[in-house]
Amino acid sequence: MREYLLTLLIAAAITYLVIPVVRKWAIGAKAVAKVRERDIHNAETPRWGGLGMWFGLAGTLLIVSELNLVGKSFTRELTGVFLAATFIVILGMLDDRFELDAITKLAGQSLAAGILLIFGIQILWIPINGIVILPSNIGQFLTVLVVVVTINAVNFVDGLDGLAAGIVAISAASLFGFAYLLAVENGFPRAGAPSLVSAIMIGICFGFLPHNLYPARIFMGDSGSMLLGLMLAASSVTLSSQVDVNAAFSESLIPALLPILLPFMVLAIPFLDFALAVIRRVRAGRSPFAPDKKHIHHKLMELGNSQQRTTLVLYLWTAMLAIPAMASAFLPIWQAVLIGLALFLLSIFINKSKFDLTTKRVKVDFDDRRR
């Protein structure tokens, strides 16, 4: 655990230190987010935050490769994750600068998923009436689908300062907790690509957040949201393929399907937002990827919430689903449910309160939403 904590801190430090440099590069290259009618920010803001995250990823992998435990995680699968991440960051940087069309981005995301497949990262089985070993072509198709949907789910939720990075950090922490506790509980090797990638994700999100919290000095852009989505998908798919299926059905471990369902649980809010946006736009006769101002965070702000309060509520909603989903594999279900209920009640309290992250004061005002 100490080596994973060190990995997290290294990723956070590198990302935090390199972001100001990347910000200058983005301004010089005119990779900036202009103010549009559907946007919430009111000033041009540089993008390319994903490039800073990539430096955090690459630098951390270079440094921790010699550690005793974490060094054992450097496998063929990890090489595939890094190469796919590099490709998706380049694609995202081009989009941040030139605003690529949706078809080009979708093709690029599929190619990134293809890189993962080349390096052996794919869904091998699903738990339906026991274990069903998937034909190679079906497993490959499902893998590409999971990667593309996860990338776009993270991209769709990236609409407020600090929102996407915080949600991904919570999601990655849940994935890491599941992977690590699974290894401890069942005597599996504690060194693995899922745990390492998740720890690095937490670190780069923590390193990026100080620059991205309201008022943001830089946006992660598509380079960042697509990178984080790819890493989340790759981590979960790799985890599912490394689980000992027989152990997963033992009495000590509850759901064999949790490795596959966990990423959908921890990203339930982005996935829901993504699904509702697609349905809403298709019904209106528009492209599923056409932007609008009707996302979940927009709805919360229409109720009178500030950016900070909306972001915090969505953090809690993510944790409300992610933490109990992870904990249910190791704790009695009623305890996991209580954790989720406590987080939900806290989100309700904050949503009904005057919560100011800048002054750190809370003033309860239950009439706020009536105005």
C-alpha cells in the first residue's frame, strides 16, 4: 500500500507542477475555450489540461518502474494502456485546438480501444447463469463499446470547474479499493495494472484539481476527459480479466459480476447524463453529440445552486453509488446501503443549504429553492 500511496503522490506532484507550463503552451497555440451561449465560464480559458495529465502519467510510470511491488505491474497490458493513452491525448489536443467533428473523434476513440485489444486488454467473460466465456470477436466488440461509452460519459460530465476531475478521482479510488481489497481478501498478487492505473488516475486528478477548481485557470479539454475515460475503462476491463473466476464465486466474495459492473456504478451519474443527452437530442432530431445546456449540472444550477455547490453535490452522488458498490464485495449489504444513504442525506443537506467553498461557511436556508 505504501508504494501505491507514493505512486499517487508522485503523479499528483508532477501534474500539479507541469500544468502552469502546459497552460502557457495552450495559450500560445490558441487552444482556448471561447465563451459560447451554452457555456458557464465567462472568460476565455486555455485547454490542454490532458497534456499535463499525460506528463503526470508518463513521469510516474518512469519513476515507479523500479519499485519492488509496483514494478511488477509493468506488463504488456500496461504498455497498451500507455500507448492508447498517448494516442487519445494527441487526438484530444487536436480537438481542443481545431474542434474535430464527432465522427472523427468517434473513429479515434475506437482506434484507441483497438490499441488496447492489440495488447490483450479485452472482456473475456460475463457472468450469466454461471460463467460464459465470450467468443473473441464478441469480447472485442464489447471492449470497444465499453471504452467508447466511458470516454464519452466522462466527456459529457465535464461541464463545471473541477467536476469531471473530482468524479473520476472518486471513481478511480473505488476501483483501486476494489482491486486492492480483492487481492488481500483472496490472496491474489497485490501488484497489477488495474491498481497501478487507478492510483495514477487519483494522483493526476488531485494534481490537476487545484488549477481547475472554480474559478478554473485551465480546462482539461477533450484531451483530459478522453484520457481519463480511457484509463477508467482500461482499468476496469483489465481488472475483470485478471479476476480468478472460481474465487469470485466462492462464499467469501459476493458478486462475480462486480468487476464488470463496478465501472458503470462508479460512473453512474456521467452514464445517466450521457444516456439522457443522447435520447434528448435524438428526439429533437439532432446529432447525439450536438452540445446543449440541459445536462444534470445545468439543471442543478437552475435550482439556484452555485458552481461550487453543484460540483460538491455531484461528488456526493458519485460517492453515494461508487463507495457502496465497492464495499458490498467485502461488507454486509446493509452496511454498504447505510454508507450510501448517509452520503445521499449529506447531498440533500448541501443542496438545501447556502454552501460557500470559498469562505467555508454554511448557512441553512430551506426557502432558497422557492425563489
